[in-house]
Amino acid sequence: MPRTLNILYLASEADPFVKVGGLGDVAGSLPYALRALPGRKLDIRLVIPFHNAIPIDTFPMQRVTSFFLARQGADVQVEVFRTDIGDLPIYLISGDPIRDSEKVYDPDPRVDSEKYIFFSLAALEMARRLDWCPDVVHANDWHTAVSLYAIRCQADDPFWSQTKTVLSIHNLCFMGAGSEEALSAYRLPPVDDPDLPEWGRHVPMPLGLWAADKIVAVSPTYAEEIQTPEYGCGLEGFLRARAGRVTGILNGIDHSVWDPETDSFLAVNYNAKTLSSRNGIKAALQSRFGLSADASIPLFGMVTRMDQQKGVDIAVEALRSLPDEPWHAILLGTGNAELEIAARHLELDFPHRVTAALRYDGKLAHQIYGGSDMLLMPSRYEPCGLAQMIAMRYGCIPVARSTGGLRDTISDGRTGFLFDEPSAPMLAGALRRALSTFREPTTWKKMQKAAMAANFSWKQSARKYEDLYRSL
Ligand code: ADP
């Protein structure tokens, strides 16, 4: 019988406490899936910052410890709270650098570097104060990557001497640049190793990658892509040199949250045998947004952070190029101001055909997956992507760029439509293909059923993570 492993899982966001994007879904579901593995051989504990956006009253909190973290100038007080969901302990770390920041991800990099370096170090110190020694510290993205570097810097500390480290890359492009001051204030020196490009020796993500025993990209294709100049963000050489440590494990989705049979945000629940019920959800969306309620007009959906990465501009241009085809579109997203304006202009230029809902709206997201016919994901890069997996589970067919996790999860012509180059003409071509298939109801239904049958639950990937932890 393998012994229980202690896993400290650090993330900047986790559903249901706070969610901005896919990392929130992952941190809000993978730890449960790991705990639920038969045999209960992983004592995994989640740690997140106590962001201002987290509603205090919704979760019963217990204050478990308080201490000061050494920082140049003045030490900073840390308070740790605990709440449990099921049998998963969740620690929330509070302190001025977190309280002083309004947003989960602040537009000012100095605010975020102070906040997340504080958080990463406080999470490690918390484990020591609770006398709970992790066998593995698993960090996610740049926000928590520094914790792994800090462990390396404390290699002669007996508390950390046996601990192994894993860094998951959900998005390599965000590295935490501009953190020099905060790193130095928390006494984390630049790494002195020519393996890392000079610019990366004082940046959180490269430091975490340098320190990590294992590097996990969130899909097998992304694990390969980040070792190329096109996707490697300048770290491709370093990652190629460490290829033995790099692996790809596909994210999963929480089937209990994303299930059209039980989804309480949908006016009608359905499954693969009752697909026609989707028409009611579609009609409700059409009426609500001033589009004519007509099941025969295909409805495109988009649920996304509005970021260059996601190809919102490509989607807008492609839709503009298809005035001759019948379609409606609902674009749900918030973020980059220029992209929001582009979506708003599309709405103004195509009244009664397009709605731009420029906000974060969890309920509407569920309804878009449940009621639209196709989900547009023309991403320039996509480490894994959850939206396409959720869409497939809801019988909403993804039309997506063949990259990263999109390529690993969508089967072209069977469960979705893929195209190669991230450009409006290529997307428009794929949309025309999709539209012509939509006009063949039998083929369309077959695709919907195949998409719904694809299994993206965490079960398989959780096993892979357990194997990875044990291999360390
Ligand atoms: P990323 O992590 O790059 O943002 P993913 O596709 O992996 O992209 O995950 C996005 C997650 O965030 C999905 O659960 C999606 O439904 C959700 N989401 C994104 N934008 C919004 C929004 N504006 N309103 C509601 N949910 C959103």
C-alpha cells in the first residue's frame, strides 16, 4: 500500500471562491479529484489568497495561524484562515499586499508582484507553522512559481530538504515581469545560472521553471509547443534543455458543475437523447438579446477573456465577412478595451444579429453553452482551453484553431471544426464548413452526440498527476 503523500497545491484563484479564467476551474476541481482517487493516498491541501472579491460570509472560516513574514523595511503580517469543502482543506492567506489590491490580477505589475510573492512565501511558512511538511509543492503559473524557487533557496533547511516541486504552466506568456523590487525585498536573489536567459533570472515564472523538479504543461501539444520559438516566449531553449522534466497533462472539467442534465442555470435540462430541448434555451437567449427566435438560424457563442490570445479580433473580422450567411452571435467577455470596442462595433453594425455582453457572467456562460449551436475559439495559442470541453459536453460544437489543447480535445469533422492559421479568412472558412453541416440535421445531431460522449472528466488526468507525484 503506497504511503499517503502530502501535497501543497498553490493557486492564485479557485472556484467557487474566486474565478477569472480556466485556472479557477482547475484549482477548483483537480484537488477534489485527487482526493477522491481510490485509496485516499493523497492528502492534498489547497492554498489561495484571501482576495477582496471572496465573499466572507459564504464560507465558514476558522483562523488557524498568524505570523510575520520577513521583508526589507518592515515585516508583513500574515493571517491564515481555513475552510473545508467536503474533505478538502482550503487555506486562505490574508495580509496587506492582498488586502490592498482590488483585483485578482491587477493591471499594475508592481501590485501583483508584491501580492503574489508575499502569498507564495506566506504559503510555505504556513506549512511550517502548521507543522505539516509537504512531500510535493505544486505551484501554478507565475503567481505561485516563486514558492518553488524559495524552496530551492532554502535547500539546507531540514523542513524542505525532502520536498519535491511541480510547476504547472497554464499560460507561459504571463511571467511576472517587473518583480525585481519585490523579489529583492523578500530576499530572493536572482538565479546565477547560464541555463536561463539573462532576462529571466529575476522573473518569477522562469525562476519557478528553473527550480521545479517537474514542469507540467496543461496539454500534450502545448508541452511540445512551448519548446519552439513560436510559443516558447524566449524560454524555448531552456525548456528544450530540460525536456526530460517537461510533460503534458490535459486539464479536465468538473462534470458535476458542467452537466446539462442537472445545470440549474438552464431553464430546461437535457441529455444526448433529448437534444431538441436545447431549442428552448436557444430561443430564450435569442429573445433576451433581441435576436429573432428562430431555431433554424445558427447561433454562435463566445465565452472568453477578451485578450489578444483568444482571437476576439479574428472572430469579429470573420463574422463581418459572412453577411450572406444566416447566423446570430452572442459574445460574452471582458478585458482588453480595444477588443471590447471591436465587439461593440460589431453589435452596432449588425443589429438584431449580434450581442456583445461585455462582462463576466457565470450564469449567462452556462446558458450560452446550453443554447448556442457553435462556440468560437480562434485562439492564437491555447495551453489547454476548458471552454471547448464544456461546450462539447453541452452539445455545442466548437469551431477552433488547431493549437495546444484545442488540437488535443477536438476531433475535426467529428466533434468540432478545426482550422490552422489564426486568421479571419481561415476562421470564416471553418465557419462556412460548420454552417453547411448545420444545415444537415442528421449529421449535425451525430456530431453533437459524439461531442457529448467525449469524456473530459478529471479521472484520467488525476491519475496522471498522482503518478507524477509518486515518480518524484
Ligand atoms: P482561460 O483560462 O485562458 O481564460 P479557458 O477556456 O481555459 O480559458 O477557461 C475559461 C473559463 O472561464 C471557462 O470556464 C469559461 O466559461 C469562463 N469564462 C471566461 N470568460 C467568462 C465570462 N466573461 N463570463 C463567464 N465565464 C467566463
